[in-house]
Amino acid sequence: DDEIGNRLSVTPVKPMKLVSWQVKKVEDASPNLRTNVRNYLDTGYTIIPNVLAPTEVSTLLNGPECSREVVTSGSMLNLNAPNHRMTMRKRKANQEWLGAIKTINACIKQDGHTETVLCPLTTRAPGRYDMPLPTHIRESIINTLSNKQVVDFIKFLCPRGKWRTHDILLSKPASSRQVVHTDSSWEGKRKRNPPIHYITILIPLTVQDKVTGGTRVWPRSHRDKNADVSSTNYIDTIEPLLKIGDALVFDGLLSHCGMENNSGILDGVPRDRYFYYGAFATGHDPNTDVTGS
């Protein structure tokens, strides 16, 4: 089980019958969205490739200065002026946005075995960190997601939703596997096939493989509050294969977990795993209240 469970999988999931409102949603979708809409409604997730270009990924990770000469005005960031910086809070130097890598590392202070994490960075678990993006970068990402029709897709699924979170998440080497969880809550929702109210978007900014880990999902667990992952419909867990810049879009009620980062342990080469995390929802949830708005 461990050998099978730890490999990344793209095994197709056998389609399951949709209920009436889901069928109507698929029928109403435009042709360019229909396949992803059906995949999402059935399994709880879909993959939209090549959402972020390499220059945009580099800008998020390393800051705008490294990409100033190659990023155009039509890309994620328009960096016509040199030394473009985005200050998150004026009080502390560590809260100046210099790209995810420098900014997050500046917020982590290590003194022997004691680690101190400075605001606005938060710690989700040992070795797992969550950094909210500054306003200017958020707006740029929304623009990019709009150009790639990701925004059209999520607004079609969740018309009353609003952006709640735009963060960069970091899983360091030796960080452990997350507990299986949902990003939203089943409280107050229908027990079977509830309407969509929360959508998560994950985009890897660094290589995800069987060593660094990715995100494992339980297909169709979003369709039944009492879903048993050992039953026929839920037995196959999937860790989708994602390239840098691809978007994994999944339902807030889909059971999932971030996998352990075994780099440095299995291959002797420690590698940080960075990814963008966005939440689009109709209301506040405990998950977005950690770092969201």
C-alpha cells in the first residue's frame, strides 16, 4: 500500500452519474469549459495546464528584479521601472516583498533548535509555511488567471464567489504528510452533491515529483459527506502529475492532503516545494481566516 500510495498517479477515474443540477451545469457550460466542468463536478478536481509562464513563476519566486528584462507589459507583472518593490508592511524589513524565496526566508529565524516565524508568515505545521501575497501581486495573478480562462471557469462554477486568499505555500525537506482534510466545511451543506461554494487553486512553482511530493486527492469525496474512501467509488486516491505552472483546481469539500517532502532523505538533494494557493468562495471559512481576507 505504501509503495502504491507514494507514487504519483494519473490513473483515470471511471465517470459517475451526475445529478440533475450538475447535468444542467455541464449543458450550460461553453464548449471550451465543458470538459473541465464535467471533470470537476464528477471527481471534484480538474487540471488546467500552463497557467503561469516560466517568467511569471520566476517573478513570484525570485522577485521582479530578476525578470525585469524579459517580462512584458502583457504578462503577470509590468516592471518598467528598475528596483520595483512592493512593501507589505513598512515597520519591518523582512516584510518587504522580494519574491517568495527571500521574503519567506527573511521571516524564519532559527536559533539553535528554536524557530521563530515573523508576521505575516504563518506556520501550518513543522516545515510548512504560508505567506499572503501583497495586493499588487494578487491583482497581477488575477489578471493572469483571467487571461488563461481560469477565472471564467471558477466564476461559472461559483457565480457568487469572491477571492478570499492568494498565498505562497512552502513545504521544506522533511516536512510531514498533512492530515486528510477539506479546505471548507460540510456544516450547513447538503449531505449529497451540495452546490459549489468554495474552490481551491494550487499551482506548483517548483518541480513536484515522487520525492518532493505533491497533493493527493480523494476523487468524489466532495459529493458525499459520509464518503468512505474504502468503498468502490472512493478507493483510488490520486496524486495528479503537475508541471510547473499547471493549475490543480478542486472543490473545497474534496478530501485531500499535502504529501511529505522526502527530498534530501531519499535522494540526498534537499529541495523546497513552493506553490501558489488561491481560494475563491461565497463566504468566510476557517481555512481562509488563517491568512485570507
